[in-house]
Amino acid sequence: MRVLMVEDERPLAAAIARGLAEEGFAVDIAHDGVDGLWSATHEPHDVIVLDIMLPGLSGYEVLKRLRAAKVWTPVLMLTAKDGEYDEADALDLGADDYLSKPFSYVVLLAHLRALLRRGAPQRPAILSAADLTLDPARRQCRRSGQDIPLTAREFALLEFLLRRPDEVVSKTDILTHVWDENFDGDTNIVEVYIGYLRRKIDTPFGRQTIDTVRGAGYRLSTGG
């Protein structure tokens, strides 16, 4: 899943981005409100982490403009202030959740996962295709009652495909959401990880869940 972090404290943003990357998230960073607004309106993201105190445009103004532009990406507001009015203002302007600094990384991660689960009607708590299930909250993958261990990147790739069942997704789409926009390596890395997934979720069970659509990309079949 792809996260946009709009945070002017560069060490904090970098530290959080490293942690999220280890969990399989692709992270984009903006250090002021103007760049954050542009990224949020021109690039696809699954959730936005938005600080209130920003140079250029405040987090409040960024959020207000996003919602006015009908950008409904879930937003988690960060603030160094403790006042309940700041939290109320954020929610009134259209934020989905808030977190006051200083905060625990573990708590931030839990908030993000909760937003991803409830952020849109098409985001069920547990994703499934036939007897294959993926629980993003528990980081658990199962098939036919058996646990399947996945790396963070494999988990992120499978989650991306399961959120788009029976749709053909291109390598570019996968790289954008599962890796990040600045990835400049060999695009065949997608094919490599598709192979890893097939050997874990399909081959041992005699299934073919992930199809290659020649010249177009990949499709995860809900028929199993």
C-alpha cells in the first residue's frame, strides 16, 4: 500500500518512512504543505499522514482543499498540540483520524492499518479469493486452513492484488503502489515477486490464483 507523508521534520519523516518500508508500505514524502497538496491530488495514495504545522500551507488548509477537490483518500492528522479543539477542527475539516506528537511508531502503524481497513467500503477487514485469505491487521495469510509465511514485500503485493480482484493490473501500477514512484531498478522485479507468491500460495495447493495477461499485466482470480 502507498502512503503519502507530509511532515516538515525531516528526521522524523525519514525514520517513519524506513519503518513503514520494512512493513511493506511504499512511502512518498513531502516536507511542506504545497508539495503535499500537489502529491495528494496528482498521485495515487491509499492513506495520507498529514502534519498540521507545515510551511507553505498548514495541514488544515491542505485537508480543506483536498476535500473541496473531492479527494477522499483517508487522512491521519499529526499535531504537536494537545488541545482538544485542534483534534475537533481536524475531524470537522474531513480528517479520518488524528494522532498527537510525540507518538509511538507502533501506535502510528496501528492507526494506519485501521484506516486502510475502514477507509472505503471496498476495503473489507479480511481479503479473500476462494479459500485464500489475507488479514492485513494480523499480517496473516492462510489457504485451506494452513498458514503461509510471506515477506513484507510479498504480503504487500498480494494485498494489492486482492484489493483489485479479477482486474488486470500492470507492472507500472504494481511498482507504483507496492514499491514507490522513485523505483529505478529492473521492472522484472515484479515478475520475480509474482513467482515467489505463486510458489507459496498456489503451487503447494494445486491452484492458479494469479494469471499472467500477456502484454497487460497480472490478474488475481477470485475463482481460485
